[in-house]
Amino acid sequence: MIRRPPRSTPKPSSAASDVYKRQLYLSYKNLEMYDEAKILLTDWIQKNPTDDNAQELLEEILQLESS
């Protein structure tokens, strides 16, 4: 039997989760759904406080809103 590695890692900071967050962020940004993006990212950050990438995306949305 050939053993294959898992398709993705369960770590919240994995590349797959980063791509997922970026895609959601860009979708919300393009549709100007900033409130939804803030809710999503804030919830993610509460569950994964060491995820600097999510924090940067949230800060970017807050800057877009204030401009």
C-alpha cells in the first residue's frame, strides 16, 4: 500500500488557510462588503491569535473603510 501525505495540514497558519482567507478577503473587498470581512477576520483572529496574516488583512480593511 502506498501512503500519501495529507492534502492539507490542520494548522491554522498553513498555506491553504492563508489562500482561503485571501480569497474571501478579496471577494469581500471587491463587493465592498467590509462589515462581513471584519466579522470573518475578527472571528478567525480570536480562534487563532498568532495568525499575523489575518491581522494584516483586518488592518487593511479598516484602512479602506476610513478612507
